[in-house]
Amino acid sequence: MRSLFIVRRSKHLLVPFLTCAALFSCRPTSLLYEGVLSPIKVVPDLPEQELDWHPFDSFPDWGDQRIYSVYDSLAISYVGYRRSDSFWNVSSWKSGTDFGDFVLRGRGPTELLSCSFFIDVYPFQGKTYALLYDFSSTSFFRWDVTSSLESGRTILEKESSLNRQIPLMSFFKTEEGEIVINDSGQNAFTEEMLSPPRVLLFDPVSMTIRDSIPVFRPVNYRCEDNPVVSKVIFNSSDCYHPSSHFLCMAMTCFPAIVFVNTQTKELNTIVIQGQPHSIARKGFRSFQSVSASDDRIYALYSGEKRRKEVACKATVLYEFSWDGDLLNKYRLKEDVQSISFDKASQRLFFFNPQLEKVWYRDMQ
């Protein structure tokens, strides 16, 4: 399944957690999900098993602030966060070969001025492609990764334009050619809610939003003892199942997995019983990374308190089915910040960029 996990530090990521913490400290805990999330299934937590994994030493140098998306034999990473010379790097996790840097920051025909940190890597007609989004032009771009590696230069083509700013969190190309967008509805800089959080179905041919699926009911809370907080903010780490049209949203502020069927618009939410509400614990983070295979979802759970300029750590891995069943709970031997599943090798990778360590577990 296609997904990407951010391994970086940003002051803007701190906003949702502090906001949610202050917000729900003003609300009874029993009202946490009431009127906000759609049909909820509460599942009991499971006893922990120790996960048997192996160190992986073939990854290339980490460089400066990388984001890893593992696909087939490739590791695609964003390099240069907070730098003017940012770019995407492609390497082989099997051989450690560095294929070079592509899609540089700039105004040239094969450059993007304000590229999103999210990337959707997918196969098409025997090639590997990546869908990118440029905030400055509000446009999607199709990066031909295979041809770029063969020619040693960026092969980039404009896919379509949204023609307006949308605070998207993630996006995925469907088998029908549409683009599924997780629209957070929130301006990350001002905390202003531009619209209720929703999932959008975008038709790149007609450049129109074909459908809109409300995921969270619009709720406005105001806390008298904290006038700064006025909105509910829902962030998530996402993955997508193209054949079943399921979008999985692992929530970062509370222990819940939201399933959105982008075809039928059916919504289902799985809440893990016994895990504390991170927003009620003033800044603690729940799920921070998610990745998936054809039949499994792997969700990295933190429970750590987020501190400025310090990335959250996680030592728990939950395993779900795409039907929403909680299958396993694993205790990790060391701190992890993100995960990524490679479908070709059936291998799940665990990343800790601060320690420059990578581990793997064969999941077949």
C-alpha cells in the first residue's frame, strides 16, 4: 500500500498537539468523540509481544532532514528541509547505490518552488511514478522516477491544477486516475479553520473536485481559560488501498483509526480501549506513522509528549486488518520515528534518523 512517513522536525507540527491538549482539558473526557467521529467501534487493547527485527546497514547517508518512502528496491527521500536547495534523492536500499538528486527547488521546467513533503509513489505501465504537489502553483506533478533514473535527469510533467489553495495533508492516485485528498481544513500557520475536515475526490482531467466526504463533523469549542484555542484540529498519518478504495487515517491526537471508503462514503472508526487520550494528556502523541500491505495496516504508536524541536519517539507497533480488526500489538526494542512497508519484498522498515539507524522485519 502506498504511504509516506515524515522524518523531520517542524515548529508547525507542534501546533495541533498543544491546541488539542488545551482544548480538551476544557471538556469532559466522555465528550471526546461525541458528535465528532462517525460510527465508532471500541476494541480492547492487546497484550504486547516483542517484535523480532534486524538492523539494516545498507541505507545511504542520511544527509539533512530526510523523508523516506520505500518502494520496491528504492528509497525516495526529501532532503534539505528549511534549506533553499531542497530536492528529492533516490537510492537503492538493496545495494546502497545513490542514483542522484531530482526535482530541485526552483522555477525551472523540472523544478518545483514549494513542493509538499508528502509524495505518493505508484506503478503505472511497468514504470514507477510519484505524484507531487506544488503549493506555489496549486498543481499536481507526475514524476517519472524510472525514466529519471535511466536518463540521470528529472522527468517531470504537470498532472493537473487545483486552481485554489487547499490545506491538504496527503493525496493518493486511484486506479481510476482520480486523486484522493485528505483536506485538513486548517491553516497550519494561523490555526484558522478554512473548512470542515474532509476527503476530496479530485478529477485531474476536468480539474474539478468531483465529490467531498465529511470525515469529522464541524465542531467549534471555546475554552474560557484559554481564549487562544477555538477550533478542533485533526491530524493523521495516512495510507491508501487502491483496489478497495479505502483511506486509512491514523489519528495523531487520540488512539483511533478512521477508515473512509471513498466509493461508498462509508466511515468507520476504531478506538483502542485503555490507551489514554493524548489530547487529554496535554501534548502527548498517539499514532505518528502508518504503512500498509494488501491485507495489513501497521501503525506506529507513540504516547510520548511532544516537545519543541524534539521528534516524538515510539516503541509500540499495532497491526490491523483492512476490515478494522486489531490483530497484534508489538513492543519495539528501540525508539522509532517512522515506518515504511515495501510491498515487493514484504519488508517493513523502521527509521530513527536521529540515531541514523534502520531496522527491518520480513512480514510475509
